[in-house]
Amino acid sequence: MKDLTSSNIDRQNILNNPLVLSNLRDYFGVPGMLFQEEYKYTRQQISEFYQIDIATIDRYLENFNKELKHNGYIVLKGKNLKEFKTDFGHIINISSKTSQLGVFNFRSFLNLGMLLVESEMARALRSKILDIVIDTLNEKAGGSTKYINQRDEDFLNAILKEPHYRKEFTQALNAYLDLGNFKYAIYTSKIYECIFKENAVEYKKILNLSEKENARDTMYSEVLKLIASFETGLAHEMKEKYNALGRKLTKSEMDLLLFQFSEHPLFKPLIEDARIKMASRDYGFRKVFHDSLKNYINTVSQSDFERFLGDKSKALEDRIDENIDVFKRLKNR
């Protein structure tokens, strides 16, 4: 991970992860004032914890106002301030003339600690945060995030349907393309390049997969569905072209067909979405960087953290055990 002080994406990936936030809250145990179902901290309390002056806090609030507000920093006014004064005025000695008061919640408290370069306390906090992030991910993912994609409840359905669409594509290659057996590997790789700008060899190298490991076992359900759409759609286009020509396609004709197919406006938003999800999730969960997709890296959403690490996420083996009766019925059809 980059230095938290310079990487908004790394900061937000931590702050979006409810499991990590819960573990951080338990570890640091910073006392606050429970107000409207959240613990709040005044600038004075923040100043004392991070051992910095109020002017430094104000400077960060000005320079990172949007980010800190996004993560929970608010300015209390009117009715909310009156209620806060009633509950905690005797503790923090708020003047009766105070017309507004800025307060941090726990997320924005951590957010500020990730930004501060003047504070030794903040520097120590950042180091511990990174340790807890790694420990939390490893604990939930069983020591490795290589197959974290399989914890998604949609993955099992996607990987079960994948062989059907794959068979349609390989049968089309066999029937309609005049090329040797290496065509199966070539055009699988070319489809990967169309979708996420990496061929099969590059993808496996980036994820540190062995020769025997199946690349698709590490792919997110949305990517698998898009590959399936490409393969079954391309199989249809090959058949149409074969019928029009009255013969098998040459390699150059196949390459042109694939290019035109991949440029169809229908695929543009789907490819964009797949690239963002792959680049962002791999960076956030696996600490894997896809150089060809660097412009697509974004923060991992809170819903994605819930999806892959939350209560609904499960190891693939557990999902298979839960659905074993369904698999048996399918086998007996």
C-alpha cells in the first residue's frame, strides 16, 4: 500500500471497510461522546490525542474539507448544537455564545490521523492501522486473498454456468474457424485483452498463478458473466459469418470479427464496469496492481466489503455444501 498520507484511495478503502473499522475501534478505544448514535470528538479532544495545535487541525479541515466531511466531520448548529450543549456542555466547557461547533466521528478521526504529517501519534496510528487491515483480511479470507472473489454469493452461480457458454464458443471455433488447435488458447486470450487489457499469460503472472491454476477461478462474477457474453455472442457472429461466406473463416477474418464485436456500443458500459471492478477490488483486497488498468482504480465500496468479507460472504466450499442437494438433482437430470 502507498503512504496513507498521499493516497486518497488507500485511505478510503480502509474507511469503507466496516470490519476493519470495528477492529480499529476496539483496538484504539478512544473515549468519545455518544451523540445521535455516534461517538463524537471536538477539535480540542483531537488536538490533545494527536498532540497538535488547533490551528493545524483547522488547516487540514480547510485543505481536506470534502474528504473529512465525506467521512463524518460535521458542524453542529441550531437544534443539534443546543442538544449537544445540553448533553455535554458541562464536560467540554462550551461557551453559551457558541453558535456552531465542528465535531469528528470515529471515521473522520481516523481520516485525520491518516493525513497528519506533523504528529508522531498519527504516524504510529497509521502503522497500526495497516497491521490491523492486513490481519483482518487474512483472518476473514483464511490467510490468502487470491480467491476472495469466490466469497461472493454470485460467484457460484456464475462459475456453474460458465462451462455451458465456454462450450458454445469452443464448438464454434472448431466448426467455423480454419486454424489449428492453438486457436482455443489464442482467442480466449484475445477476449481477455478486449475486456481487461491483459492476455491470459499476463493475467496469471500479475496474480501469481501457477500454470495449473485456472485463471477464471480468481475472476469476479461480473467479469465471468461478461466473458460468457463475449463467448456466446462471438459464437453466434462466427456462425453468421460462416453461413454468409459458405466456408470457414480465416484468422484475419476472425480477428476483424472479434475487433468489430468488441467495439459494439452494447459492451462499452459493461467493459468499463468490469475494468473498474477488477482494478479496484484487486488493488483493495489482493494488493495487486494491474498496470494496464491503472486509470480504472477506484475505492472499494462499503457494499463490496460487505459482499466479500461481511456476514453474507462465505468460502466456496461452504456454499457447495449448502447446495449439495441441488447439485445432485442437476446431475441426475
